[in-house]
Amino acid sequence: MYGNAKAVAAIAGMAGRVPVTREYRDKVARLKDLVDRRLWNPDASFYETRSIAAASPACAKPSATPRGFSTFRTTAPAKRSPGSS
């Protein structure tokens, strides 16, 4: 999300869309702040991960999946032989 918001802000800036640029720069700052505050572990000097269920129990329910988002592939793609495309 951070990278996407940063890219939208940059593109909007190049297009002269000042309100959109400002909106997405604010989103970039907020996302960076949230990641730093919630995921940074100073003892380990490392960003940690959190499960969706731990962050918000409602998000763990299948019915809470936002519309328009696809789920991740649950099976690995078939192996290709070397040299195949």
C-alpha cells in the first residue's frame, strides 16, 4: 500500500493534480507512521509481522473479505521443465 500510494502521489504531481498529490502524500505519511509504530521492534531492530486475526478478529472471517479483492493462489503452479516458456 505504501509503494502504491507513493507512486500515485508522484504521478499526480507530474500531472499537476495538486489535491490528489496532497491526499496521497498524506496517506504515505500515515502508512509509514503506522508501520513504524505498530511493527517496528526496537529490541530486535527489525520490522515484525502481525496476523490479520490478531489485528482485527472481524478480518479473519471469510465474510469480511472486501469485495473486489482476489484471494491468493492456494496451489503451486505446475513445474516447468528447463528451457520451456
